Amino acid sequence: MERLLPYILILALTGFSFFLWQENLELRQDLDRLVDKTAATSAAEHEETPELASYMGSLQRHTLKCGLAIQSGNKELVEFYLHEIEETLEEIEERIPEHDGIVIAKRSQNFMTPKLKQFDRSVDSGDWKRIKSDYKGLVAGCNDCHQATEHGFIRISPEIPANPYNQEF
């Protein structure tokens, strides 16, 4: 028995070492998961709200290009920019629901959604007189929304200027 005692002791120590190694591995895995979760939470908490002015600039550019396409009678391009306007408004509503204490998403839906639907129907009709009229209504919706959000000093003109882009409409 005395001769077996060192082997039993070695076997017990080996088993105990394996147990400690396994516990260490599990703790490291738990720690890795916790670090990953903390990093993801921290990134989400520190993610900045996008700048509304950047989206509004895109919206204004798409609207102007839509007007230039109307002026040129290019229905396919009007439809393209109408889609871009819709996408930009959707993104604003999703990503910037509120700005400086003003509810942007709801105002956008109230002022712009009906105007967009009406303009979309006009474009589908192919009646250029109606398209031009409802384009002006769409721009008026922008100005009405600006007024309702304490930004009435930002006025968008429905008049279509000479083409400022190096793009054919």
C-alpha cells in the first residue's frame, strides 16, 4: 500500500489540477462573454444620434433633382428621386425620432406622408400638370413641417432653378 500511495497522490493531484484547469477555462469563457456584452452595450450607449441637418440636406437635394426631372419631363427619373425622398424620410423617422426636444418622426408622418402619397399618385397618372402641382404641394409640406418644428426660417422654394448639377435631366 505504501508503494501505491505516491501513485494515488499523483492521480489525485492530476485530477484536481484538471478540475482547476476546467474551472479556469469556464471562468475565462464567462469573462470573454461578459467583455463582449459590455463592449456591445457600451457601443450602443455611445452611438451618436445622426445629424438631422445632413438628412435634410439629402432630402433637399433629392427634392430639387426630382423637380429638375419634372421640368425635363423625365418620368423615370422623377420616380427614382421620389423613391429617394421616401427612403430619406423613412430613415429620418427611424433614426431621429426626436431632435432638440421636438418630435420629428410624428411631424414628418403628419406633414409629409399624405403629400408623398398624393405626389406618388400624380406621378403614376403621368399627368404632368398634376405632377407639377403636387410637387409644389410636396415642397409646401416641407415648409409646413419646418414651421411646426420651430424652423420656419428654413424655406424651400418650389420654383425650379437652372440646373446646378452636372447631370442631365
